Amino acid sequence: MNENHTFNPICRALIIGASGGIGSALPKAINTAYGITDIVKISRSDDGLDITNEDSIKDIFKNLDGEFELIFVTTGALEINGVGPEKTILQMTPENLRAHFEINTLGPALLIKHLHKLLPKNRRGILTVLTARVGSIGDNNLGGWISYRTSKAAVHQIIRTSALEIKNKYKESICIALHPGTVKTSLTQKYVGKHPSVSPDQSAKNILNVINSLSQEDTGNFFDWAGNKVEW
Ligand SMILES: NC(=O)c1ccc[n+]([C@@H]2O[C@H](COP(=O)([O-])OP(=O)(O)OC[C@H]3O[C@@H](n4cnc5c(N)ncnc54)[C@H](OP(=O)(O)O)[C@@H]3O)[C@@H](O)[C@H]2O)c1
């Protein structure tokens, strides 16, 4: 990572999942950091986007044109259909595992498939997908949360594989997985407990600090909110 890299110019940003805790904090942080107002915000709540349905993605993305220097995928779920993270594999059900793969793996995979075409062809552009440190296999010393963890581990492979391909055509592009830290949002409300956590506004600033310091060779890697590389 290059700590002092200045990433310019930023003209346009696109946020998928802009209704979420972190997604909704990013526009203000982007505006403050880069002084831009051309920030396109898309979400299920406001636009009817269902990231698990490719027709829905195509339908909504057909209205997007031009290039975006910054693209963020901030969708995801920890508790689905009222089922929270498992404490043991005995609580794992086919339905819950499938549901996690739909939202946390298939959704971002479809988004990367369609979104990478909006990266600038001859300038730097960064596609950031929010994942989670608990999706790191090497870092897993606690167990539990098997469906969420596994769906995030799977999306890491999708990000890594896509980044290798994307850089062939979009030579100055950077595509990364990013763990935002523990952030006070509806996703963590029931689970944060006494764990140290930050506000969505602080998280958005942290995310921009990380992407500002990225270099071309960082593409296809996994970083945490402080800019440290996380093992897969
Ligand atoms: N918060 C944390 O501490 C934390 C920690 C580690 C990783 N992360 C990751 O960071 C990302 C953002 O987390 P957050 O805390 O901001 O979550 P959040 O507040 O719960 O927001 C989740 C977002 O995902 C969207 N979404 C879920 N399912 C969708 C679907 N099928 N189609 C379209 N949109 C869908 C929601 O849309 P609607 O609200 O419009 O329905 C919402 O915009 C997630 O990937 C999460 O796993 C968060």
C-alpha cells in the first residue's frame, strides 16, 4: 500500500446498497473528501433492486451510463428471515446456508459481473466490495456463524478471480474486498454487545482512507478498515 497516494480526479461515485448503515454514510464522506456531488445511490428500499435476481440488476443498471471512478458494493446480511448467526453447526440448516449464499455471495458476484463495465477504461477506478473478516478462513479461531462466514469466504474467491480478469481490460482498475470493522448498523444491532464499534460516518471515512492509499498491485486483495491486508 502506498500511504500517500493521491487518487485524482474523482468525478463520479456509485453506491449499491445505499439504504444500509454504511452505504448511507458514504455519500457525505465522499462529498467531503472529494467535493463531488455526482454520487449515484441505488438500493432495494428506494429502487427495488434485488441483488439475488439478475433481471432486477439488469433492469436497474440499464439506466446507468458513463464511467465511475469509485464503485461500492455495500449490501449484505447477517440475520436472514429472522434467523441469526449459528453458534454451532448443529444449528445450520440448508435454508439458512442457501439464503446466505444468495445475498452475500451470489448478489455481489452478479453485481461485479455487471458493475465492472462501469469502471474507467483508461484511468484509475476502484471497485470496493464490503465483506467481513469472519470470512477469512486463515483468521478463524472462534468458529460459529457458519453460514455468514462461509458465504463471505466464497465471495472472497469471486472478488479475487474477477479482479485478475478485470485488470486485463481495465488496466488501471483496482478491485478489493474490504472489512469495515464493527460498525453500529442494523446488521450488528443485536450482536455488537461490548465489542468496540464505530459509527457509520466514521466507518465511511475509514473506508475512503483505505481506498485512497491503494496501489495498482493491491487489486484482488482483502483489506481491513485500517488498510491492513487480511489473509484469505
Ligand atoms: N456493520 C458491521 O459491523 C459489518 C462488519 C463486517 C462486515 N460488514 C459488511 O458490510 C456490508 C454492509 O453492512 P451494514 O452494516 O451497512 O448492513 P445494513 O445496514 O444491514 O445494510 C445492508 C444493505 O444490504 C441491502 N440488501 C440486503 N439484501 C439485499 C438484496 N437481496 N437486494 C438488494 N439489497 C439488499 C439492504 O437493502 P435494504 O435495506 O434497502 O433492504 C441494505 O442496503 C455487509 O456486506 C456486511 O456483511 C458489516
